[in-house]
Amino acid sequence: SSIDDLNSRILKGRFLFQEVIRQHPDMSLLHSESINSMRLITVRSLKDGNIYSFPSIIRIGTGKSIVDNTSQGGLAVGIDMSTGFLKQWGFYKPQFGLKVDTHPDSKVKFADFRIPFFKEAVQQAIYFHSMLPELHSVGWDIAIDENGPLFIEGNDNWEINGPQICNGGLKENFNNLFCK
């Protein structure tokens, strides 16, 4: 039977089973077909050793795509780090379009959307980063479910392109906050 075949394969291999992410209903308003995740960046200051949040983004799927990746036609939108509201413009990778201020499918105007549990996500990311003393910066991929932030992974090589495009140049900001 197919159940016996499945059991046999599982017993012979190494697998990870996890629950399906069910995002917060507000996050589904952006694009319900994909999990729309934040790339929230934390950086350890070389000046004082404290960990701070850095200009970050949310990635949002488009069309019928079940992923939010910009490499698959999704959008990246900057986040106002003091409020959790999205910035005005969402950006595509050039082969998929340019920039828009409203999601093409859901018609949500980005600047009117506030990420639920945003402050909690920032606080938890800073706390988690504090347990990684050897890492200068981490790009956290975070979904939001009905109970709060759901950390998917932390990346030590988090690719600056999205945050840079969505939040303007970051060099001066980085140097002022974090370098000696």
C-alpha cells in the first residue's frame, strides 16, 4: 500500500516534518496565496556592542505564486522601523516590472498597511541575535501568524539589495550607527 511505501521511505531517510504556516489574516490581505515574510535585519554595533534593528523589508507574493521571492515576481517593500507601516513603494526585480504603490492583485495601498506584531518581531529578533555573539548582522525571515512573529530562519549573508533599494542608500546610516 502507499502508506507502507511512505513508512518505508521515512524509516530509511532523514526528514523534517513541520506544521504549515498559517499567516495572520491581516498579512493575507496583502497576498493570500503566499506567506508574506519580513526580512528584518539586526546589526551589532561596533561602537557600543548593542544590537539594533536596521532598515528592513517585507516580501509579498503576486499573481498565483505561492512564494514571496522577488526572484519569482514578488514585491519588496520597505518598512518604517519606528511604526511598522510599509513605505510608499513596492519594488519588483527589473525583469518583472518597476515599482508600484499598490499591490497589483489585492489593491492594498502599501503606505496604509501596518504589519501586525511588528514591535514584538523586532524585540525577539534583537533577543535572538544577542545569543549569537559571533555574528555582526543577521537577516531574519519572519512570518506573522495569529499569535505573533514566527521565525523561519536567520541569515548571516542576507543580501543587501532589497533593503537598499526599498530604503535608499544605507552606507551613511550604517557607518553612523555601527562603525567605530
